[in-house]
Amino acid sequence: FNKVMESALAKMNATLQIKIRTYQQSKLKWTEQMNTDLLECKKKAMEFLKSENLPCHVNGRKKGYIQVMKDLWDKKGYEHLGLKSQNLRDQAARLEKINAAAETRAIGKSKCKFGVLNGTEKAIVVCEQGNKQKKAATGADDGADKPKKRKTTANSNSTSNL
């Protein structure tokens, strides 16, 4: 019985080792050049779709930007990697998210936004510093639009049982 169990465990271990090795070999390491090329392909794909000269499938249907991006990616010489169009879309989205976060950090620790407060003509400025957020309204009285809240105490909320 022990020999049978040892044999079964050895087979399972060998199978697991093969699966681990296959996974490690198949995992793609994205280089800076690949990332740059992918973002360039996405940009060109978006431009193609905005132009009058739309790329089409054999049956005449228009291609989406993901398929156009994949075609451009393959033309750049990356076809041998066998990546699917959805993988390329996901990687491009990750890169754009990282780039957006880097640009936000490059602006500085304090970022300010300008907008309209409660649909009125007043301009508001929201400045974020770390986790704190400060709001300042310009143009009119800041508290005029908001009703004031009444403070409640424990005594005012409780009913007396006399």
C-alpha cells in the first residue's frame, strides 16, 4: 500500500513540476519597447477609426479598434508571441492607467480642480494635499446655498419617562 501511495505521489509531483515549468515558460515579460509599440498601435488604431478610410473585414464589416490594434501589433513583428487581441487591450489599458497616475504625481502633491458649485456660477477650487481635502468657493457667500444643521445632544434626543 505504501509503495502504491509513494508512486502516486511521485506521479502527482512530476505532473505539478511540468505544469509549473510550462507556466513559467509561457509567461510573457513585457519590455519597454513592446509597451511603447503597443501604445503606438492603439493610438494608430483609434486614428484609423476616426478617419474616412475605415479598415474592414473580408465580409465588409468594419473592424473595431481592438482588432485594428492587433493587426498593427502583428505587422510590427510580434505575431510569434501569439497574444490575443483582448490581452493587448488589457495591457494597453494598464499602461494608460500607469501613465495617467505618473502624470498626476508629476504635477505635484497638491492638485487643484476648478468647477461649478451646485449648478451656480460660483467657481470652486478643490485642492488635495495628501489625504486632506480643502474646498474654497469664490464669487459669492459660501454658506448661502446650504441649510445649517442643528446640533443634537444626548439630552435633547432622549424622552423622559415621568
